[in-house]
Amino acid sequence: MADKQLIQQTADFLKTKMNEGPSIGLILGSGLGVLADEIENPVKVRYEDIPNFPVSTVAGHAGQLVFGTLEGKQVVAMQGRFHYYEGYSMDVVTFPVRVMKAIGVNQIVVTNAAGGVNESFEAGHLMIINDHINNMGDSPLIGPNDETMGVRFPDMSNVYSERLRKLAREKAESLGIDIQEGVYVGNTGPAYETPAEVRMLRTLGADAVGMSTVPEVMVARHAGLEVLGISCISNMAAGILPQPLTHDEVMETTERVKADFLGVIKAIVKEM
């Protein structure tokens, strides 16, 4: 588990940068950082300037925290996240979530670009995450537990807030956006899944697969944060369509659904 002193040191530094403490945290996945551009009176802090913070190495991730107002709410957005496949430990991947908690965040919206495993999905669909499967073979909660940061054995039976999922469905419906709901599987990456692996995941009950989100969400729940997860189905997973998978396709799809994504998330934040 991340060192409490380092978390506090980082939180103290960020408190000197922001105008007002955020109550909502936003983690923006590949190609979805555009949401941070909607934040009013933004204060931007580059990851490399933040003590103890890692640096994002993936295309489509700007690599900065953005503080400010979104739909009347004080927020902090991670414009770019950290992944296990970049070589970071689970502690490092989830460190920003611990810091968000330390600066006053009590609700978190986690977004990602994911491959569609459910064959009724299409590239461009948005999916509310109603549960996840940790297929990463690791956990950010392994190691000594600090009871002041969360219980030793946290309950994961309602990871993704039922209240926020209902709100997301209502807002999507009111905007005329066809939104899906399903189970997200977190794999380590960075290779995309094989067709056989995708068939296996479908058998296990997966609707979408990606390389992030699960560690951050586990730590968020351990820390007592209310969580909403939204996936952008950026491509259909291997073997469903007769074409190879590329990161470029992911970026193209997230660009195409930008308006729907922004509309839904802003409408949700307004009511959180």
C-alpha cells in the first residue's frame, strides 16, 4: 500500500495550487481527456511537477491534473492515467486515487476505452460498468494495511454505485444516447487479447475488456469513495470482426463519440 507520508506530501503540494478543494475526481482514459478541456477556471499541474507522481507514457494521455469547475461542481481531472503495463507497480498506478481522497474528493468517475466482448455491442457505444473482474493477477491492496486508510478486507459486492449508475442511465436516456451496461474485465496488457482469450472472457461473463480501471476502483472503494465507471467501446475485441486491432482505431472511435461522452458525463456531474 502507498506510503501515507508520500500521499500527504503530494496532497499538501496540490493544496497550494488549487483555488478550491474538489469533491469529485475524474480519471480520463485514452482519447477521453477532452472532458478536462470543459473545466472552467482551470488550474493545470503537470505530472512531472508533482512530488512523488509518476509520468504517463501513453499516446492520447496529456499527463496533467486539471482543477476547476465543471457544471457548478469543484472537480479534479486526471488527463491521462498510469497503467500496470507501463512497468509501474500497483501502488504507483493507484497513488493518484489516494491523493484525491487526501485533498477532499469523495466521489470518483473513472473512464476508459475498452474492447467490446459482448457481441451485441458496437464500436462507439458507451457502457456503464456495473461490475468488474480483476484478471490482472495482482491487487493494489496486497501488503500491510493501514486501517486509517481503509479496512483490511474491503467489501466489493457493490463496487460501482447503484445510485450513480441509475443517474447515468437517466441522463443518457434524456439525451437520447443509447447506453449499454455490463461487466468490465481488467487485463494487464499491453498486448491485445487473442480471439481464444476473448471467447474465454465472454464465457466468464465479460462485456468489455481493457487494461486499466480495476486497480484504481479497488483503491477508491477501499478509501470509501463512491464510484461510477464508464467505458467507451472503442473497438470490438479480437476475433469478432475480421481485422487487426490498433491504438489508432481506439483514438479514432473516442474522437467520433466525443459529443455523446461529454454530454453524458457533464449531465451526471451536474447531479452528483
